[in-house]
Amino acid sequence: MCGIVGYVGEKQALSVVVDGLRRLEYRGYDSAGVAVVSDGSLETRKKAGKLANLESLLGEDPLPQSTIGIGHTRWATHGGPTDANAHPHVSEDGKVAVIHNGIIENFAELRAELSSRGVTLRSETDTEVVAHLLAETLPSTNMNLAEAMRIVCRQLSGAFTLVAVHCDVPDVVVGARRNSPLVVGRGDGENFLASDVAAFIAHTRHAVELGQDQVVELRSESITVTDFDGQPAPTVEYEVTWDASAAEKGGYETFMAKEIAEQPKAVADTLLGRVDAQGQLKLDEMRLSEEQLREIDKVVVIACGTAYHAGMVAKYALEHWTRVPCEVELASEFRYRDPVVGPRTLVVAISQSGETMDTLMAMRYAREQGAKVLAICNTQGSTIPRESDAVLYTHAGPEVAVASTKAFLTQIVATFLVSLYVAQVRQTMSQADIDAVVRELSDMPGKVDLVLDTTEEMKALADELKDSRSVLFIGRHVGFPVALEGALKLKELAYMHAEGFAAGELKHGPIALLEDGLPVIVVVPPPGGGAIVHEKIVSNIQEVRARGARTIVIAEEGDDAVIPYADHLIRVPACPALLQPLVATVPLQVFAAAMSAAKGHDVDQPRNLAKSVTVE
């Protein structure tokens, strides 16, 4: 959600910070601001709207030169997206500037206390209270900004990342982290703070993980990390495996178009190196013993949004290959319904960013009940994998567009690998059968590539249907979560009504929505993957068409049974039924992006949405 950048070094801070904010625009935001320390004074500029608005303001009212600064893109929570509510927030004496991601749950109480002491608060935000508290606390610490931050953090409840500078301490940036992302970039004579490595990847690939309840003091030549009580905290350094060019459009019109095109490579990279010299599957960080996996009697997948749909696909594969019961839960609902989990439960937490707050809190709840947690994640060093018992990274590279594409396909692949690994350990599949599925998976990047060569029809169809009021999606078996994902993409990008249904449920209510000309997209399972299921969905297509709807049918090459009932037929390569989502989803991604463009919307940054949801 909110984007955070901090810098101290030898370069002009404003240039570094604004460039970092630009690389974080994909996270979603509605205002932006910066602060620099120069010649003993603190200067800020902030503006509602896009980063371009802030840059215009900086052109009209430039900031002084400085080698230390912080910047922020805000996604509004407390208080609307106004200039006054934009970050940074400054203390009453004008000496402390603070930026923040998350929610301070006890801010109303703190705000009341500050007001009672005569402090004037100039915004509606929860963040501003921190600036005033730091200013009040600093004199008692002999102007030690890190110690003041530790004292203030111990007074705060909720989830937060905080970054602060003080004009009387002109060589220090201080950050604090609880349940919200913050990472350090280690440079040569310069150091960085950011909510995402994308902000500083143009300057360094060397990153330092920050753990829960830690404060970091950043100087140009040093990085000091402590816990909230001031005790030295261990850190883990790692090297980012992609460079700045991976976060650029690379000649594509949008980031989403680029990321759709990158899916064959992303799938291939996720599969790379998963088989050892003995032909056995392996995961990235497996801290669960084979004996623990053999004792598992239930798997629970927790995820949100697109990742939840990947989990729904996983359920079909995992139960089929391992014969272990699997539940798929919305992480935002999981811990509020008293779920039955325990030491024999394996919880699979799926999150592209590894910072999704709903998923993180659900995962922590499951661990408190004794469950084991395996994370599927695309971001090394993020919170969810760090707190899990095992990790499988998807290696999709940076995903900048808010609407997820390559993360979805790689999450599906990752869940397949986890399912096969469990089947290997529990011996519910023969090694020959596992090898056969791995070979089939290795063919999928090429098949996704074939789909990408045939997407012009979906783009033309989108232009034709751009004035439709609604689009329905139906599917059976693994086609059902694909239908849900297709509908979600259209909602996110085209801002229109779209619903996904299990095709067999049409007659139980949704069929009342059908009317002349209504577009209905049908995901048809392979005929060889279950003849009865295929026959059933062909009947569903006929039911839809008989009521005047316009049928757009996605079916594999050679499936001629659907031809008489398809107003538009979209072909995908033949593949095993469980693997079909990897090819059937791609036309729906292209369709949603094309619909968005046809309507004149921002494909990469749809309204009201953030890339990583780091608050509940």
C-alpha cells in the first residue's frame, strides 16, 4: 500500500527519493510528499493526487539541496486524500518529519492526550501523533532519534512502519517496523530504507531484512538495528536477484502487458532446480521433517484475492495427488470463525508480497494453534516466509501492475510442486507418476507462449464489448476458480460488474441474470480430463445460449463439441485437466486489460486499489 523511501549518503536526496517513489507507484496511492534536511532546517513538500502533482509543486517551489531525505506515497486510511493529510507530517516545532505505513490503532487516545497538552494537530491522520510524540520525547534522550523512536513505538498499538528525520540530527534516518514492510538497502557510502526493494534497486542489490518490532538507525556509513527495548538485533542480508530493468516497461505499453508476456519465463523459473540429483523434488526452505508431513491429516490454504483463486486450484491437485483433505480459506475471515486447526494441520499461506496483512495475521493465528505453515511467496526476505516453517519462492520477478498476472500462474505452479512434494513424502504417488507430472509441468511455459501468440482476438473482442454493462464467467472443476479470476480481473481493471460461477450453479439462481446479448465467458475443461464434466459444461453452454446470451468459449485445440454453441471460440493448447488453468487464464488477463484500455482507464494503477494490502 503506502510507499516509503528514505536516503542518506552523498547523492542529492530529492532525486533518489522521487525516483524511488516513482518505482513504488504500482503499490497504489492518492497523495505524495517528501522532506529533506538542509542547513539545520527541515523542508517538506506534499500534494494530493499522483506523483506528477508533487513534481509540479517541486518545480514551482524547489527544495534546497540535501543528502538526506524521506518520501512517501499514501493510500488513504485515516482521513481523506488531501494535501493536509499527505505525508510527511511535521511536529509543531517544525523539526521532526514522519512518514508511515499501517494503522496506529490507539491514535485517538494519543491524539486526545496531545491535545490536552496544548498540541495543535493539523491533519485527520493517525500518523501525525507520532511526529509530535517524537518531538516531545527527544529532549529526554539527548537528541537520540533512534532512542526516541523506540520509546514512542512502545506506546503504539497496531501495525506500522515509521520513518523519521530531525533537522538537529542531520545525518540520520530512523525507521521502525511492526507488522508492516520495511527493508534496508546497503550501498557504498550511502544507505536506503524502503517498503520495497524496487525503490532502491537502481542503486544497490544488497538488502537487509528487518524483523518484527525493530528500529534501524541509518547513516551514510552504518546501519544499526535494535529491538524496541534497545537491544542489538540480528539481521539477515541478501542479494536481490533482479535488476532495475526488470521493473521497467521494456518497450511495452503497460506493465501489465509486459508481465503477461513474461509468464512463460516466470513459470519456467519457478520450476527451475526443483529436482535434485536423485530425482527427488525439493523446496526452497524446508524446515519441516518428512515425519511431520506424514502426520498431517488436513491442509488449509489461506490467501486473499487472486492468491485465493490459486489456492482453489491447488485444492483439486492436492487432494487428488495426496488424498489429504484440503480447505481453502479467505485469510481475512479465517481467524474470526474459530477454525479447527492444530499440530496435524499444514497451513499453506499464499502471498505475492509476503506482507499481506490478512494472510500474515491468519498465519500467526494458525501457528498459535500449533499448526505448521508453508509459505508460497514471490518476495525474498518478506515477513510471511520469515515466519513460516517452510517456503517455496515463485521466482516471478517484480510484478508492478496492481492486477496480478504472472504471480497467479506461478502460485499455481508452486502449489502443484508442494502437492507433488507431499505426495512424494507420503508415497501416495509412484515416483514414475510424479516424474510424469513434472514433465508435463515443464511443457507449460511453451504452451503459455503459444497462447500469447493468439491474443489479438481477445483484444478485438474487448473493443467490441467495451459498452457491455456486465460479463459473466462460468467454469467447472479447475475452470471454476479460473472463472472467478477472470471476473476479478475485469472488476479490477474495467470497473464493471463481472461475476464468476460454478457452471452447475446456474440453475440455482444466477441463470436469472441472463438476457439477450449478455456476454458469458465459459472455461471448458479438456474432454479427456473427465468426459462427464465436459458433457455437463457443453450442456451449460447450450442453456446460456438458449436464453439469448452471447457465448465466448475457451476450449482446447481439437475440442469440436463446443463449436455449434460458441459465438466466439478461443483456443488454448491441449494439456492435462489439472494444468489447464495455466493456459486458460491468459486470455482472460488479456481481455480484462484490453477492456480497461478501451474504456480509457489506467491499466497498471486501477482506482482505489493497492498492490500490497498491508493493513486489515
